[in-house]
Amino acid sequence: MAGTTVVSGKAEAIVEATGENTFLAGIARAISTENKVSAYEKGVLYFSKLVLKIVSVTIILIFLANIVLKGFSVFMEILLFSLALIVSILPEALPAVVTFALSKGSLKLAKEHVVVKRLSAIEDLGNIDILCTDKTGTLTQNKLSLEKIITSDRAKCFLYGALSCTSQNPFDLAILGRASNEILSQTKKFSIVSELPFDSFRMRSSVIAETKRERLLIVKGSPESILKYCSKFNGRFARQEIKEDTEREGREGKRVLALAFKRLNLSKRQDVIKEADEKGMTFLGHFVFEDPLKTTAAEAIKLSKKLGVGIKIITGDSKEVAGYVAEKIGLIQDSRSVVLGQTLEKLMGEDFNDVCEKESVFARISPEMKHKIIKTLEKKYAVGFMGEGVNDAPALKAANVGIAVSEATDIAREASDVVLLKKDLRVVVNGIKDGRTIFSNINKYIKCALASNFGNFYSIAAISIFINFLPMLPVQILLGNLLSDFPLISIASDSVDIEELRKPKTYQLHMVLPLIISLALVSTVFDFVFFAIFRNQQPAIIQTLWFIESILTEILLIFVIRTRRIFYKAKRPSFWLFFFTIIDGIFIVVLPFLAFGQSWFHFVTPPILPLLVVFFLIGLYFVVSEFVKLIYFKYFKPRTSVIN
């Protein structure tokens, strides 16, 4: 049967549903209907369409205007010029920048125990506003040790507890690890004839164990799920005392499993455990376990706050334990600030939405409620969800970024976008940081390419109408486009200021469109100033000087756009960005003086004085662009939805 693994032995099964009616098929339908498109893909698609529309309309108008004013005799010359302009404005290095940035990022993430199943998931990882995570194994070590047993009959409690340990989960291993050889030898006298494994709905497991003289129903699970089925209590403990004691242990961060039993009719064979059989149980005692916190948990919470990422704990554990852990790692101030699943089930509409948004810790949460919480949060935020079980698959698929651990079930890993080789919250938070760095650097390229290309594009196109020669030859336009791509591509490896890591939403492309337009206008204005100064020079000199001015200003614009701070207070640029900037700058200035630059690209040796004027304009352009950027970030406050 699909989804079933037989380790050993033999079994009889009753088929209750087949094909599309099975539980596994329901999960498969849930995850197959969630078609996920990354925020990055949406942004690039939007800007690609925008640039294509603007370029198409502008080129047609410029081409027709030149033909009307200059006649059909220059048809081929204007056609080549127009084609070169189209090439110059399109950010053709974007695929290379994206591929390099994502590939480099995926390798870095892999070294940090994060494996992405699709490259665009790196962008989504960086975009996460809220990360929903479990507690066990992520914030705690999941290395349970049995600290004590509260019971009036320790031997019986240990024996029945050992009989109920039919799986290899940490609770069972901790109980068996503390059981004496005498207890373990006694368990061999019993045979397990029926079993109901633990699940997140029942919050308990049940077994029927028998010998020739007795048949026992043993139930083990959360104290609240066990107590409601108990009518008898072994020893001096009463229901209220047990409840208070288990809650007190929980507030101290201890995990508690309660144990109850019931003697069954030995003469009546019973191979199936029904819920009705679990009524009228005798409470035997409870096991208290310690699960130490990970030393990295508090550090991960601090880093998440710096990045503006909201952490929400969604666990099936008790309210007290979840609150204790959340308070210890610094996520909440009061350990009582925990919302129970049964409380959420009573809420509807906006009340439910508000609780999901405002609260940080949720306990005794069912898989269905996890999915509902994720879908609710996604209405306003980019959500990451960590899960590992079969029941987590719908929530993993629904989340903007589904994160599974390597030990997760096959269906959970299949539904996820990211697989953790090490289950640790710090690993995920570091992955978010790396994703934001990649996200930021790709955006740097797009912003710089659009601002400089649009500025030069419109100035060259407009000026070509009013002069009787081309302001820059097609071959020179294509060469400049190629040379400027080297430092632009290397921006994928650049360092990033903390402001961009803290609030990535404010750096989404549509949010900074006013900045791109403003810097493009600065570039256009300086191109017109350039033409006004050198309009009386020979065409070849104007073309040469304009080539130097347009490419150097485009390279310098990188250092304006790479930070929202004043340029000298930003993080130092990466080695490769600095290297290609220097090499490119030297080559651009020297090229017109070289023989092959003059023969292949039709440059001329520029006079010294005009060349110095060009250098002055370039420096002034950098200062003005820097001023415009600082004004933008000081007075223009993009709306953000980042969780603090």
C-alpha cells in the first residue's frame, strides 16, 4: 500500500478506502493544487514587460522621427542605430547576474547545511517576514532524558511504560534507557497483540499487552488527553493534584507523559483498540523528561530580530513547555503568552487573523490548524514554515517557503522548497540572511542597469533627432554596453549593508521605481549638458568623449546605488567589483588613444582640455546622483510589512 513501510514481521489489514479516497491521496491533492510562483519571478516578469513596452514605443517614435526629418537616405544607418539602442537599454546581463548570484548563494547555503530544491527559492527565503517553526529539535536538542517518575508504584509504572514503548521516538528511548534489566526481562513475558501509535490528533498511543494470566490496555500520552479517560487513580494523587503538578513541570521546561492502564477480559480476544475501550482507565503516574535548549536558539532569535523576521513557534507540545522555551530564548516576555489550539478553533474571521498575527507561540496545534495559520499569515506576509511529518505536507506546500529537515518523511521533503541537513533555527535564519544578500545584489544590478540605460537611452535618442550625425555609432554603443557589464555582473558578489538585510521589502523593485526614474533623469540632464558644452566639436570627438562619459558614469552609478548610506560609509565593495571597476575604467579612458580603438571603433584621440571637462562632469554627476539618492531615502519612506 502506498505510504506504508513494513520493517519486519507480518500483519493483517482492513482496507477502508482506495485510490483517491485514501488519506494519502487527500494530502497529495492538497499539495498539488498549490501552484507557487516566487516573488522574485513576479518582480522580474513585471519589469521585463514594463521595459519592453517602453522601449518598443520609444524606438518606433525615434525611428520615425529620424526618417521624417532626415529622409529615407539614412534608413539603414538609423535602423542599425535603433537596434543598437534596443540592445543598450535591455539588461541583457541579468540572466548571468541571476545565475551567478543564485549559484554562488546555493553553494554557500549548502556549506551551511541548507539545500535549495529550486534556485528561485533562495529569493523567497530572503523575502521571509515570518518563520513558523516547531520547538522540538529546532529550539531544543531533542535528546530527552528521563528526569523522574511521579507514581505510587514505581516498578509497575516502569514496567507498563516499557511495554508501551513500541517505537523508536525519543520518549520511548529515554524510558527504555532508564529501565533496569529486571524490568526489561519482565517485558519479555508479555506480547503486544494490538497497537494504536501516537498521533497529533489523539495526543496519545495505546497498546494491548498480554500474558497467559492477564490482558492490559496501556495508554500513554499528554496528561490532559490521559486524564479525561481516567476514573481511578493509583495511590494518593487526585486528578487536580496531577494536573497542577504536570503544569508546574511544564512551566519549568519539562516535558511530561502520563500513563494509564486498564485490565481487559482475558477470555475475550481483542485485536483492535477502540476509543470506547480507553474509558474508565486507572491513572498510574507520569514521566518527567528534560529536553535541553540548543545553545544556538537564543542567538538565532537575536539575529532574526536584527533582520526583522518574526518567529512563531507552532507546536503540539503543552502550553507550559512552549511558553517556557519561548521565554528562555527571548521570543516572548511572559511564558503565559501562549495560544492553545482549542482557543484558535473557537475564533472566526478577523479575530482569528488578529491572534495569528499578534501572538508568537501556539501550543497543542493540529496539522489542519497549522495549515490554517500559514494561509492566514500569507494574506499579509511572506511566510516560511518548517515541518517534517506527512501531515505537515499541505502547510509546507502552502507556505511561500516550505522547509523540511533531511530526516523528514518523503512527502514532506517533496512538498518543501528547502531541505535542512541540520535541524537548527540558526541555520534557517542564516539562510534568510544569505537569501537577502543575494536578493539585494540582484536588485542592485537591475536598478543600476535601468537607471543608467534609460538615462543614456533617452538622451541619445532625443539628441539624434536634432543633429545631422549620430551621437554615438552603433558599434560604440554595443562596445560600451559590453564593457559596462563586467563590473555590473561582479555586483552579484558584493557586500550588503545591514539596512537592506533588515528591511528587504523596501528594496523590492516596484518600491524603488521613483529612485530609478530620478537617477535616470540625472543621467539624461548631464547628457544634455555634455552636448551643450561640446556641440561645436567635430562629430568624431563628440562620439569619443560621449562614449567615455556615458560608460564611466554608468560604472560610478554602481557605487551610488549599492548603498542607501553616503558612499564612503557603506560596507567595502567586494574584491571583484573593485577589480573590474578599476580595470574597466582604465581601459575605457585609454582605448581612444590606441590604434585598434581608432581603427575598429572609430574613436579619435580626444583633446586634453575637453577630456578634463568630461572628467569634471563625471565627478559632478556622481555628486549629484549621490545627493538625489540621499534625499530619496531621507524623505521617501516606502511602505513595509516587516515584522519587528
